[in-house]
Amino acid sequence: MRIGALGPDLPIWGLLAWVLLTGGAVPAGADGGYASLEGHGGPVKGVAVSADGNYALTASFDYSVGFWDLRSATLIRWLEGHEAAANAVAFLPDGRRAVSAGDDFDLILWELATGRALRRFEGHRGKLIAVTVSPDGRLAATSGWDGVVGLWPLDRPLGEPAPPLWLKGHRANVNDARFSADGRDLYTASYDGTIRRWDVATGAMEEIVVEHGFGVNHLVLNEEQGWLAYGAVDGAVRAIELATGAELADLTTERRPILALAASPDGQFLAVGDGEGYITIIDTDEWVITRDFRAAVRGPIWALHYDHDGGRLLAGGLADEVALWPVGGGRDALFAEGRRRFHTPAEEMPNGERQFVRKCSICHTLEPARKPGGARRAGPTLHGLFGRRAGSVPGYRYSEALTGSPVVWEAETINLLFEKGPDHFTPGSKMPMQQIARLADRQDLIAYLREHTGPRTELRSGAQAAGGTE
Ligand code: HEC
């Protein structure tokens, strides 16, 4: 497989001109070309593809895991069970089960045919940011921000305890882990700047493989070719020879941090996603960059995974959708279609809209709750916000702080919410602590909300509230 002609030295304006000339001519297609997985209500932090290439899994900030038919780019079902953002997903080798891990500190084992959570593994004391399954499918390794790695047995009969083996030794958050092909070793990357190798049978640390100094976010292992590659918070992308630890290549660019790494199934290509929204593709035969493109209008690339034949690259970031970039040979027109969608230059937005897009839209829509896309966010829809009693959107699971609150949402109460912060204005609320310091920003935001949240909600008599109406 060879990648198309787009070299790294083609200047960005040339690229744009080329996109303008060719973009949009080719429809998104089910032919393995450009398409996307749509339906999540928040950023996507993790992606995985089944061994046969037919299915994909996505983990999102909206707390849910998506199970997709990759051939048609359609959703099969949502897997609901995490109580906070879902960060990572992996298929088991049988293709019938999967695991996911999240900000709720838990690992969940799923039965994909039914969407049932077969088992919830608890014990970590920090967020789980990565999960990987051993080649024989019997173990899952979780990377925890509590500084430990959990090795969880996936094959215990339900009802029997399944205690983990803890790998302890990293001095900070663990960010990633990979099993060796024989399943005997586990390599782990940590914010403490090291990559370590552990004996899976005993849990003993065997070796510090890399001492990078800056936090290491991701690693990829290619034992057949004898190398390990990693990406770090300082933007470093390096490969070392496994046998000697000697540096093979340094493909660091000026962009940082590195937030995603994926190897093509044949091991030849390495895709790198960074904090500035670019994807870089490296040919590991020669250790040269063969493609480097901006893959998101705004925000980072958090999740990358090749499909089974390396023809497409699944990319997740701040957008609600997962892009399927056609990176295999001969698909440049489709590639341009993707660029057109994901790289429309950001127009100057008025301040109120910018406040909403930057600070609220990750968790709230403005659509009526029953509309598709109106429901799948961490927070309730803000449609009909003005005149609405706090905690009253049907079907949304509020905290008691809001269901029991006398507050009615008006310009004044929304202003107070962000002047004081939800923790002070509605103590106990599960909306994260945040304040908007400048009065002008709050006013612009409120004016934007008034214009875009639809008609006022009229309080029925008796529901008249004590808390500030205008
Ligand atoms: C990280 C997620 C997140 C962000 C960002 C966020 N919210 Fe929220 N918001 C929530 C959650 C969760 C709730 C429900 C709180 C509860 O039940 O205690 C909520 C509740 C609210 C409510 C009360 C709604 C009701 O029906 O009573 C308002 C109003 C609100 N948010 C406005 C905003 C605005 C405006 C912004 C941007 C400045 C914002 N939120 C940013 C998560 C978020």
C-alpha cells in the first residue's frame, strides 16, 4: 500500500487552492471513501475497529459508547453505563465483546449483540484514560490517573470475583499500555516521563525502556520490526529500537502535545494526532512524513485508529462526529471532501456565540429535547431556557441541587450562575465549576441564548418561584 502524492513539503496555500479546485465534487460514500460516524453529543476520546473491519466503537464525553457498522457508517446501538465521560474502548478478539473505560474510574465489559454490561470492574482511584486487551482476550489493562495499571481477568464466570493485579511503580498518571504479541509483557507510558516494561504473570516491573523526561501520552509497539514509538506532551514523536533502546527516528514537529498514535495493520504507517488538530502520517520504512494535514476546525485530535486494511483512518476530537479519512492510495478527491468539511476556516463569530460555542456547546444543545441530537449531551438542552424552572427538562437526570431548586432561569439568574459559579449559585450541582469573569461576556452570552433558545417557557400558576424572575 502506498500513500498518495501529498508530500509534507507542499505549502498550505497550495493545499487550499487544490482543495478549492477539487473539493466537493465527490459525494461521501460507502465505497470506503470519505464518511463520518454521527450521533455523539460531545467530543470523542477513544475509537477502536474490530479485527474484520466491519465494526467500530467510539467513546465520548457524552458518557456513552457507540457501536457502529463501519461498512455503512451507521449506528448499531449506544452502550450506556458510564457515569462520566467514556475515554477508551477496545474489542475483545472474539469480536462479540468489548471493554470501555472512563472518568468514572470504571472498566465495563460489554456484550455487543445485546448492549448489555456483563461486568463492571471497580477499584481504580482515578480516571481511566486507556484500555487495551491481551492478544488471547483474557486480560484487559487499564491505564489510570491514579498512577497504577490494572490487569483485569475478563474470562471469570459471572458471579465469581475477578480481582485485578495492580502494576505499581509509575510516579504519575499512567496514560497508555500495550501488550507484547505473546502477551507476556506489558509496556506502559506515564506522565512521569517513562515507558516501563512489566511481567504480566507476576506484575513485577522489569525495565525502564524510555526515560523521556516529559510526560509520555501514547506508545505503539512493533515487535516484528523491532521498534517502539511514542508521543509526548512536549510534542516529541520518537522511535527506539527495542533490542538496544537506541533512537531510530525523531519526527517531532513544532506542534504539541501528542494526543493520539495509531499503527496501520501492516505496521508500515504510523498516524499521529496532536493538540492543534493535525494528523501526521509517517512511513516507518524510511521514517519520513508522508502526509500532514489539519483534520479539525478547532481543537485537538484525541483518538486515532486505522481500519482493518489501512485504507481509512478514524479520527475523534472536539467535533461530535468521527471522521473516516481515506488515507489509502488513490483516494485524494475523497480526502479533499473531508478537508472541506473539517477545515472550513473559522469565521469571526460575534462574542455571544463564541462564548456559547467555546464554553457551553460541549455539554448543551439549543434544540428541543425530543429532536435527534438534542439529547445526547452531558447537560440538559437549553431550549426554552428563559422562564423555565431549574431542573425541569423531562427525561434529563438532574442532580438534587437542581430538581429541588426554586430558581427560574431569566437573564438575572443566568448572570448570577456564571458570575458566582454553579458551585455557589446552585451548590451540589453536577455542572462543573466555572465562572465568566467579564460582565460584557455574560451579557453577550445571555443575549445570544435569548435569541437562540426558542420561545419562552411559561410557568403555570402555582409553579411561580421564589428565585429571581426578571
Ligand atoms: C462540562 C459540561 C458543562 C458545561 C461546559 C456547561 N454545562 Fe451547564 N450543565 C451541565 C450539567 C451536567 C447540568 C445539570 C446540572 C445538575 O443536574 O446539577 C447543567 C445545567 C445547566 C443549567 C440549568 C439547566 C436547567 O434545566 O435547570 C444552565 C442554565 C446551564 N447549565 C447553562 C450553561 C451555560 C450557559 C454554559 C456555558 C457558559 C454551561 N452551562 C456549560 C454541564 C455543563
